[in-house]
Amino acid sequence: MLQKTLEISILYDFYSEMLTEKQRDIVDLYYNQDLSLGEIAEGFNISRQAVYDMVKRTEKLLYQYEEKLGFMKLLKNKNKKIVEILDKVIDLESNLNSGSSLDKSQKEINVIKCELNNFLNN
């Protein structure tokens, strides 16, 4: 459940402006503010079932937006690439500290620069 809550919160951050105000409010209260269905229903003067239905419909919408636009997938891919580049920098630092040759280090620096350039331009 925690994974789904986190996923919906991220999708909400990306796509909330595409939702109606009521959808935004209910999903925010349920997922981000951790209010119960009953608490939300009381605040909106609607049934608990209506809140549940709104949450489920809005979840489905958020997943559809992600399927079509892919912002969360793009973020995950970018974060993965950053970690890969950071690992190469750490390896380079380790090699330099262990007395690796300057030619080898320069080649590694060029690879990292190329990857950063590709990362920034894609």
C-alpha cells in the first residue's frame, strides 16, 4: 500500500492540474494528507462511497495520463542515468587515488562528459 501511495502522490504531482478541483482536493486529502474516506466525506458533505468512487476514478485517470505522457517513467530513467554517471565519477576518483594512469583517467573523464552531454540533451 505504501508503494501505491507513493506512486499516486508522484502521479498527482505531475498531473494534478489536469484534474478537476474536486478530484485534486479529494486525492490530496486521501493520499497526501492521510485523511480517511469518512473524514473526507464529512468535509464535502457526500457519502463515503462517493469519495471512494472519486478516488478510484481519479487513480485510473492518473495512470492513463502516465501511460500517454510518461513523465514518471522519464523521471525514473533520468534518476537511473544520474546514478550510473555518479558511479562512474566515484570509480574515477578511486582510480585517481590509487595512482591510475592519466591517459586512462582522461578517457574515463571523456566518457563521463559524453554521457552528461547526452543526458542533458535528451
